[in-house]
Amino acid sequence: MKKSSQTYTITTLQKKFTAKAILITIMNSLIEKILYHVEKPGRYVGGEHNQIEKDWGSTPLRWCLIFPDIYDIGQTNLGLAMLYQILNAEPDILAERSFAPWIDMEAQLREHDLPLFSLESKKALKEFDILGFTLPYESIYTNVLNILELSGIEAYVSHRTENDPLILGGGQACFNAEPMADFFDAFVIGEGEEVSLEISHLYKAWKANNGSRQELLFQLAKFPGVYVPSLYEVDYLQDGTIEAIRPLRADIPAKITKRIVPVLPPHPEKFLVPNVEIVHDRMSIEIMRGCTRGCRFCHAGMVNRPVRQRSVDQLIPTIKNALKSTGYEEVGLLSLSSSDHTQILELTQQVHENFHDKKLAFGLPSLRIESFSVDLMNELQELKPGGGFTLAPEAATERMRAVINKPLDEEDFYFTVKKIFEHGWRSLKLYYMIGLPTETMEDVEAILEAGIKVKRIGKSILGNSAKVHLGIGTLIPKPHTPFQWLPVESPETIQAKIDYLKAGTRKAGIKMSYNIPDSSLLETWLSRGDRRLGPVIYRAWKNGAKFDAWGERENLPIWREAFESTGVDPDFYAYRERGLDEILPWDHIDIGVKKNFLKQDLQWSLRGRTRPDCRNTCYACGILDAFGETRPDNNISYWGCP
Amino acid sequence: MNDTPIRIRVKYSKSGNLRFLGHIDTQNLFERALRRTELPIRHTQGFNKRIRINLASALPLGFISEAEILDIWLDQPIDTEIIGKKLNEALPDDIKVLEVQMVDNALPSLQASLVSSDYLISIPADPGLETFKNRFQALLTGEKIEIIKRKKTIDLKPMILDYSFQSESPDGDQSFIRLSSSPNANARPDDLLQLLEIDPADCLVKRTKLNFS
Ligand code: SF4
């Protein structure tokens, strides 16, 4: 390259740039070598912009945050980003990351007898003090066992040694993590922002005192929001239902109440920017937590109460700073129900004002079905056109919508649909659910009719370019929801409903996506199960089940064999209606919402009685009893409860 | 906005963890880094506006380099010193901008004018420099050096433009090779290493120079 006066050169850097200097900056040579032989080595090496690397030797407490799926799926997880920032902000704590290695990498690690390592310092997981697993859904349970084995750590808590790291779990699946009770030293129930630091302090004090592992578990069990499953015992009745769930010591609480943060903490801004192509590679900003709508099928809506939101005054600078520090071109504004943010219009307007010249795409999912939503989307759409519109009516008859507590005025719905097409969106995706309680064929037929009518509206406005897409989900009655006592519908009935919809949509030129009944079975068992599933999970993993989220169908025979050989009946968890007085496997996990409230809500549901948004009328679900005292005055943080 | 874009040529190094980053990922990394610099970057025209960026040549996965070149375009002239500084602030540590210069807009594209690449290969103790030399020279005595790539037979022999050996350099035993890198005659050192029965994963290969016409 010819030099000119207009040339910028770094000579010192060039001098330092020798092969040896580079080798030292990388991990040990064996790891380096195997990276040549895997498909996407960038998944395992870290080094992203905004990565935090602290000095291993001089930092006393070392966490490794693990998302037990591949990097491509886990890296953008917002919970992981929050913990990474919060823990690393402490001078005496370091937090690194690790993910499930993909099959090719696992084979390399096993072949060369290498342990799984962290992305930042390439240290074996076993060298950390605390391994914090994120458990957002159940289909990654087998990956947890695999990661433990790849790290040389025993799967069963009872087999671990004094020197093993503390194995912690947290995330949405932990509201019933009983099936994983055998494998975790402790679970964090609820929001982890505060409790992760408190656990760190407790751990440091314990370490300084040279305490035993058992002592640590006792201390943790007494700690608010921490559940140590090995210190609880479950007794069963003859019929297999639960007789009692008891703590093993008197000084340990019988119920573990989830943790919440009364005020949402400052949002992370220095997101790590992945170097390799990953799924959903965009920046997520959480605008609101919790939901007051009370849809009866919705696990997230029940376990994440109360509603708390970030104000526009907080959000705009956060988005600005985060964009500046990442260079992302796409931003998702996340919440369970965006339209319910009290400043949502102002937020979209300000986003427009501040970022209209930046060539960025903004996403605002989870909008209510009302014409106002189209205005909101329109505001964002102008920034970067493209993409489709998504609505989730969930049920197509008024009766069915009353049962699930998601009322919707038909007229409003079709008016909104019309407006969407009129504004030029060419594709509209509609989400519906089947397998709902009291559902008849009539309710299913109504889904098809709605799809056809929407298609007709689209065609009248945009002609043949209007596309309609039906997304059909199957209800899995989840723990801590009013439907928790109900069985899932039989695979035959579900299949018949899917076949009907498939035939109808094909004829009408409507695209349809759905899950075959088999593919939701694993989620059914694991989400509704109890700790007797531990050996089943262990066996399935031993026989090769992993990445169940990727190949649920392929792994199903392995799971069936695992149930059979361990003598556990899977149908007990799927197809049995549970008694209202039965002790449920997750009854000792207190989400703040009372069991009696859920019971009443189920009864209302079956009578077709709705329970409108509780921001207007409080139904005393229990949240204010549990957390009302921590509530700050409204100027600091908005809570949805009146 | 200035209507004639300003063409900026950037020379950078790539090392450490980021040598495991593929071509497309490297390009994406630069796009985001450029956005972080908040420089007046020129975007492509049309519906899906992207940053206009042009990398001279793909660096094979696992190789390091002190001589990668790319072009970007700005809407207005900016001091090259500032561009280099801002870019280095925005880039991960394993990529360093070494030189920035303004070049003529009318120059042909980097790919079109690229002729060859220089590499330094560190020779592993097994098989060692002598064996390496012998195998290499044996290879060259043949009339052709054929490999099969994407079902096509390619003769590497005319693409080996120069080579030499260095023993006892500060970085151990090394071999220098110059390989053709033009659009229709592109040779990769790892292909050559494989012919020498050496696992490229055992060597450190560094690209030291890109030669243009
Ligand atoms: S306490 Fe009342 S207002 Fe708050 S979430 Fe529960 S029912 Fe809704």
C-alpha cells in the first residue's frame, strides 16, 4: 500500500505483531487445534465487542453463566445479559459464559478428553465457584446433564464432592423444576437481579469460613427465593399423587416465595455483539415486565406479576446508548403485552423522532388486537418498511375466548385486520390455540372461517398479494395457571383437528403452521412433572437424548424407553385430570398468586365468566399480599396493580 | 451530503480468537463496527440499505493476518487519522486497523486487482523443517500438482509463484510462500499443506501481504 500524507499507521502494533505474541493470547493449543475441525468455531471463542474479561487470579468469586443450548440460541438471551452486567459490575466477582457445544464440538472434546470451557478465559467449568444455568424451557434439561458430564461433574447432587462448583438454576422453568430436583444444588425462584448478588455475598462468607458443602446448602435454603430441593422430601399416596412435601429441617421454610425486584433495575446497554451469525441477532430492550390481562393459558402472565414498566424517559437514553455501544441495526421492544405500557404511544413517537434517520428496524411484538396497535406499528414501520403483522386472537368463538379470558370484539378484530391491509402490510399472521378446555369442533371450524374471512378482506384491499398465515398451537396446561388441573387433549383428537384445519387452509390458499401432537409431549411431561422424573431424564440422556428442542420427535422413542425402563407412567402427567384438593408437585413454590385464586379462576372459566384486566379492578390474586410492602411510590416505578 | 462518495482503503490485522471468524461474519463485524463509529458511512442504494463495504479477499478460517485490506465509502471526507482511531475503538481487540488512506474512486475493485498473497507458515516440530523442505521440493518436481475442489481438478503448480525457507527465525522454522489469488486462479495454503501431509491445524499460517496489480 502506497503511503501518502493522508495515511494513518500504527507502527508499534505492527512490530508487536509476531506469531508468538498471538499464540499467547489464545487458549491452550489443543483447544485451538480442535477448533479447526468444527463447523462454526466462532461459537466457542468469545472475543465479542463488549465482552468483559477480568483477571482470573485476583478475582475471588467466579461465576460461569451457562445457557444450555448452543451459542446461536443463547447469546441474545436478555436474562443472561442482565446477570452478566450485574455480576461483572462487582469488583470482586467475575462472570464468564458457556453454552452447550454443538454435536461436532462435543465429539472433538470427548475425543481429545478436553473439558468444556468458558468463552472468556477458556477455563474448565469445574474451576469456577458457581455454575449458573439459565433454564427458560424444559427441552434443554438433557443438555444440562451433558454439560455437567463434559465438565467432569457428577449429575446427581448426592454424588458431588466438596470441591465441585455450586450448581444453580434460574429462569422461567424453575417455577416447577421438580423433574430436575436430583441434579441442582439450588434453584433461584423468580427474578435474579438482586438475589444473584446476595448469593454471591453469602458464598464468599461461607468460603471464608471454610464451611462444608452441606452447610452452604443449609444457608442457601434459608435464603429468600432460593430453593434447595435436596432439603425437601416428598411423600406419595397409593395412587401416585402427593401426600406431602416437607422440608427436612424446621428452620427451612415450607414454601419458597419467588423473588421480584420492586423497581426494574437499569437496563443493560453494553450488549455483547456476536461475531458469528446467530438466531434473532438483534438487541432486546425490556420495556415492561408482567401482565395484568390474566389469560388463563398463559404461564408467563401468571408467574411474572406484578406489572412493572420502564418509563419513556429511561427507555430512550437506554436505546440510544445501547445502539451506540453495539451498532445493532434491529431493536426489539419486549414485553408480554406492549399495548398495555402506559406510555406506549409516546414511546413509539419518541423512537420515531430520535431514530428516524438511522436506518434501523424496530419491532414491537405482543400487541393487542385493536386499531390503535396499527397506529403504533405504523409509527415504527416508517423507520424501516418490511415485515409482516402478527395478531394472536388465540380462539375464534366468543364462548371459547371467555373460557380462556381473552375477550375480543369481532367487529374490532375485522376492523383492525382491514386497517392492517389498508396500511399496506401484505402478510398477516394469526395465532390460534387448539386443545382448549370445553373446545368443540365448532370452535375449531370457527378458526378456519376467521382465516378465510381475513383472507377475503386482504384480497379486497391488496388483491392476490395479501397473505394470511395461521399459526396453530396446542394447549399444554401449565403449572401455576388456572388450567393446571386439566389434562392435555388426546393426540388423536388433536390430530383430527389439525387435519381438518390443514385441509381447509389448503383449499383456501392460507398458509398454516402447527406442531404435530407428538412434538409437545416432552414439554407436557417435563413441565407438569414431579421429581420422580429425575431418573427418566437421566436415562433418556444416557441413551442419547440431547438438544430435545431441536429434535423432539426423533428423541421421542428414547424418552418412551426411559419411562418404561424406570417404571414411570408418562400418561399420569399428561392425560390425568388432577383433583382440586390434590397437592401439586409445585405447590411449595409460591409465585405470589394464591392457589385459591387459580381455583376460582378455573371455575369461572368453565362457566364462561371472564375476569377483565385487573389494572382497573383488583381481584386480590395475592400479589399485593406477598409483595405490596416492597412497592415503591408511583413516581419511581409504575406498578400495574391499582 | 457530498454526491461523490469518498473511497477509503483500510489495512487491518486479524488474530487471536477472531481468526476463527469466516468471511461473511468478518464483513458483518465490520458493518456493525462502522455503525458504532458514527462516521458518515455511505449506504447502498435501494430498499434494503446496507453499508457499502468491500473486502479484498477471504482469509481462510484459522489463519491470522497482518495485511487484510478493505474499502469503505463515506459521504464526506474525514481525516484518515480520525477514521483509524474511531475504527480501532469500535473493533474487538483481535482486529486492528493498521493503515487508512483515501484512494481514487475510479480504481477497479479490490478483488479485480488482487494478484497474489504472501504467507508465512510456521512449521511444526513434527515433521520439522528438513522433511517439510523435502516434501515440498518433491511436490514441485511433478509436472502438475493436482487437487480436486468442488468436483473440479485444479493444478496448483502454476499458482505457486515464490517460496523460501527460514530456519531459526524468532518465531521458529518458517516457510514463505506466494500464491496466486486472482479471481480465476486462487490457491490456498491449507490445500498445499494437506498435500504435504501436514494438518493445517498444527501450523500457524499468517498472511503477510496482498499484492495488487
Ligand atoms: S394484586 Fe390485583 S391488580 Fe395486582 S396482579 Fe393481582 S389481581 Fe392484578
